[in-house]
Amino acid sequence: MKTIYGLLKANLPTLILLVALAVAYFFHFFQAWLHLKEEEEIALLILLGTALLWITEALPLYVTSLGVLLLSLLWLYPGLEGAGVEVEKADFYQAFFGDITLLFMGGFVLSALLNKYGLARRMANWMIRKTGSAPPRVLAGIIIVSALLSMWMSNTATAAMMFAIISPIILQLPKTSPFSKGLAIAIPFACNIGGLGTPIGTPPNAIAIGYLEQAGVEVSFSTWMLAAVPLMLVLLFLLWWLLLRSYPPGLANIELDIEEEEDGFSPRQYLVLGLFLLTILGWLSSGLTGLSTGTVGLVSIIAAFGSGFLKTPDFRNISWDILFMLGGGLCLGVGLNKSGLTDTIAHAIPVGGGFYAVFGGLLLMAAVMTTVMSNTATANLLIPIAVSLPGNELVLCVAISIMCSSSMSLPVSTPPNAIAFGSGLLQARDMFNSGMWITVFALIATILASIFYLPLFI
């Protein structure tokens, strides 16, 4: 009882606001105020309640996502049927186990394979050994390795592994050297930026693709990479340049005490590497083979577990919470679309100042919101608005997803930031100072890319 009382007390403001939403529905306040249909009002209330719980994290994010499914089935679906809207319950279930879910699950399986068989560590060690001992080259090597691995692996797992490899190097630097902080900051920031490069790199990317699919717009794996990788490279270069100037290394070289692998690859490692490369090839060529990215991901999942490379404990360790968060966001999108609320939102957005005013406002909102809350939740809240603007939804969705993963000013902004802060090598102000600059760089670069570059590919 004390635990329940403490939970209610800690989340009392959230509870009061949820009760206020229930009262508003009882008196149909939003119908009268905003001139909504009943099904639109229900969808709006689900959106507002979900946003409140995602922002406050009064419940775990994945529990809130499952709540979206429950409310959609028990509350919204009967209203849609009564209004004569063509909808099935399968539309809501599909959001939780569709093509995007299988694509992201395939990415988790590849990450588990690379970690379990030591391939990720071997690749990181090999690349870092090739950087030499000059501080700028060492910093560049750490940034490149962290970003490259985060394109295909969980950025959280990449950050944890890189800190295990790099911490001895950082600790051997003089305590008065500011460069040690630069090396420590490079890992989480490069992991965050590296996730931009592929659809499986970070959840906002998958959310953007999922919403675009609901709107009838297909974005292939290779198209996403063509659009995002150049921007990712620009941001990585700016990160390297910023850290060198913010945390100057001095003239001394750095002794890299990186373990050297004496043995060659085992047969199992060769097979795992082959499966990894074939999966990537399948994703990149999905437009030519006719296989969807989710189907390719499903094949890799079956191959990994069916061959015995991964076992039941590995299956249990998949980040199911992230998958449910993805499903909750996409399920919310189904409700907004079927109810007609997205069209109503689109007509309500003041476009008198022009498209770029709206565009800049959405990107700024993404940057601010992601600084203090989950980038997945931010994408789930803002991308439906982007999809509701016909003709510009492609550029908007891609740009917002990029911005959601590029705002990294605080330890709570992303899991890699939390890992870096927990290492004890950094203080919050160190991360804030560099993170604010990277966020500003990302905002400017994303706007410029959206005007001059992204329309060429999407």
C-alpha cells in the first residue's frame, strides 16, 4: 500500500491532468471548442493522454504504448465503426508486428550476433589500432568506429563497449589534460550521430518510415542511407572539429594499449560475418529483389536462431521495450489517420508564414523536446503532424527523425549520454556545452539539407 501511495503522490500532477481529460470527454469539451467529430475527439484524447505519460514517464514508455493499443481497440474502434469509417482491428495490431517491427528486430539480432561472437570488439580494436598515436587521429578513429558500429548495432551497446575499450586510454592521460574529456564525449555523441545513417540505427528513423508507409509513401533502406549518410558525415566532422578546439590535446602522443587479436576468425565467426553482410545486402537491394526490409529481417532472425548462433536467452534479451514503443507510436498514427484528426490538424496549422516557418518550428520543437525526453517519444508525437502536411511529408518526416537523434545536450537526452555520464569521466556541464553546439550544428545542417539535398533523393 505504501508503494502505491508513494507512486500516486509522485505522479499526482499527471493523475490530475488525466482526470481533467476524462472530464473534458464527459462534457465533450473538445468537440464544442475545436468543432471535432466524436471519433476525432477520442483520437485527440488518446494523443494527449499518451503525450502526457510519455513526457512525464509516470508509466514505463512501453506500458503507455500498450495502453494506446488497448484504448484504440476498446474506445476508438467502436467509435470509428459507428461513424461508418472503413477500419479493422487488424489495422491496430499490424502496427505492433509489421514490416518496421521486423526490420528493427532484425537489427537487434545483428547487434546480438556481433557482440556475442566478439566481432564488434575485433572491428573496433582493429580500426583504433590503425589510427596511430597523434591525438587528432585517435579522436577521429574513436568517432568513426563509434558511428560505424551504431549504424548497425544498438547505440547503447556500442557506447558501453567503446567505453570498455577506451577507458584505459583516457585514464592514462594526465589529469590536467582537457583532451580526456574530449575523448569521453566523442563516444556517446558519435554513437548518437551514427544512428542517423540507417533505418535500424535509431527508433525515430523506423517511426518516420512507418508513418510514411501508412501515408502510402515507400522509403527503401538504400534511399534512406543516400539521404542520411552525407548529413551524418558532416555532423561527425563538425563533432571532431569542435572537440579538438574545445578540449585541445597538446603536443603529446597517445599510447594506444589496445589488445591485438592473435588468432584468426573461427568458422563460426566467418559464418556470422557472412550472415551479417548478406542481411545488409538484402536490405540495400530490397527494391530490386521484391523482398521487403521486414522480410529480409525475418529471414536473418530465423537464420540466427535456427542455426544455433543465438539461443533462447539471447531472444529474451532483445529490446522488446523499444519494439513496443515503436508499435505504440505507429498504432497512435493509425488512430489519428482513421479518425480524420491528421487532416484536421493539417488544416489548423498556420501556414500563412510559409512552409519553412512551419518546418523550422517543428525542427526546433524536436530539438527542445528531445533534450529532456525520449527521442522515440518525441518522434511519435511530432511525426504525425509532419505526415499531415501533404506534399512535404517526406522531407519533414526525415528531417524530424534526424533532429530527434541529434539533440544531445544532457545526460538524460540519450542512453549513450547516460552511459558516458555514469562513467565518472564527465560532468553534466561538459556534456551540455558541447551538446548544445552539436544540436545547433545539427539544426542548421538539417535545414540546409532539407532545402538543397534531401529533395534530390526523397
